[in-house]
Amino acid sequence: MRDFQDDEVRGAGPPVVWQGPERAPVVLVLDPAGEAKHDTLPATWRPLAEHLRIGWCRLPAEVGDAPSVEDLLAGITERVHLVAAATAAEAALRLADEHTDRVRSVVVVDPAPGVAGGVEADAAGSYADWWDSDTAAARQRLLARGVRVAAFVSRASDPAVRVEPPVPLGHPDVVGRVVQLLLSFQGDRADPEPVEPERGEIVQAWRAVRERFGPALERARRSGG
């Protein structure tokens, strides 16, 4: 498990980066690793920003006069999708629980406890068991209130990944899986809101990612890394 606590990149760059059409569906990314440090989204997310409105929040966001994530949610009139990585998992669940009127779904990449506190990763560096057990009640509560929650855990057996968890949010495999999860949420009983034109926008974003990065990922998988 990579450690973000002493990573200097967390203190570099703007606390929030916005990119994408003003009227597009909104995705708020909670990033404890500070990957948008050059005032722009990671390259792999830019095709999504042609169709989705993406707000990339470097955590902790409450630095100086920078707005908190709560402030950002308060300024958005539609329900948003939250995407979080690693130790931001609990923050994303808490935000969704406190703002169910503003949050439509939560997607977590390689979830990990904010404070380990005796929780140990498995042999692969994953906290999947912690996620399955310790957050079950919070996830069920959100589902009952109309907020979908999903997570995926990277596997060392995937030759296209090739990094220890948590996999960076900017990894193209992560981007593809996030979009697939967002699509899986559309129009089910927990998300009864009309899905058009949002579904169409997400489909276009998914196609853009596949066209830009799909061939490279397939080559990596075929070559075994």
C-alpha cells in the first residue's frame, strides 16, 4: 500500500481543478495523492471532460481560502457522482451520508481506512476485507436513501496495472472502470431519476476513453505487462 501521508505532491498544485462543459453531469473526484498538480486533469481523464463536468479535489481541500468539498457541493444544483481513492473512501461515504440530496453515487478505487488503527492489509496490499465489513452498514444506509455505492480493487494479476495499490486515479484502467460503474448505476431502482441525457453523455465519455487508451491497455494485457 502506497503511503500518501508524507508525499510532497499532496501539498503541490491547486486544491480544486474544474474541467468540462458547464451543463454536463458533474463528477467530483476526491484525490488524496494530488494527481492534478499542474492545474489540469490527468491526461487520461481529459477525454471524459469533453462530455462530463469534472471537479478534481486534492485532499485535504481545506487549505487557506480554498473551498471545502462541502462548499463545492453546496454550490452545485444537481446531484453529483463522487469518485474517491484509497484513504478518501470514508470521507466520500460521510459526504454522501450528510448530503444525500446532492450526491447520486459513490465510486471508490482501492478503498483503505483513513487511519489504519489496527486494520491490516492483506498479502496483496488490499483493504477489501475492511471495506466489505466495516463500511457495509454505511453503504446499505446510502442505498436505502437512493445513493448507489460501488468499489473495485486492483489485482496484481492484471498485467495492465503493474503498480501496487492503491492504483493512481489517473491510470487508464481506473478511468475505464469508473465510467463502467457510473453506467451500471443508470436507471436502476436505486436511481429512479431520468437517465437521459446523462446516460448518453457518460456513454460518449466511455467511448472517448476506449478510443484513446483502449489499444494500449489491450497490448499490455496480451504481452503480460
